[in-house]
Amino acid sequence: MRSVQYVRSEHGSAEHPTQKPIAIVQPLLAYACPPGGVVLDPFAGSGTTAICARRARQRAIVVEGKTDYVRLIERRLENDAPLFAGAA
């Protein structure tokens, strides 16, 4: 078995210069943090870590110094509906 994940990039749809796909971050958090655990992201950027932690029922502490990105994180968290992810 290969240890490579095939995930669509965020190029063209990202709202942050280094935004990571949720499908990349989710398995990493599942591996690194137990259910109910606390995730710390000191450079939150677009908030992908916060979204993944919430979906996994983990608590998250995210830190972002740029006000525009804090608003982006808030909006992404408000609009995240994992039950409808991938639905058209």
C-alpha cells in the first residue's frame, strides 16, 4: 500500500494563500489527537484546522494575527455543513 493521499488541491478556490484541503488535514488530526482532545494551531490562516477539529468533535485553539483571516475563519466555520459536503 502506498502512503500517498490523492486529494484535490485548493488552487483556484482557496481564500488564503496557503489554504490546505480538508481531506489532507482530517486524517492528520485523527492520527495526532484523540477524540475529545484539544488541537492547537498557532497560525490558523484560513481555519482548516478548526473546521476539521470541529467535525471530529475535538476542541481547537486557533491563533491568527491578521483580522481579514480571522473573518475568513469565522465565515468558514459558520458556513461549514459537513453533512452536505460534496452534495450539489
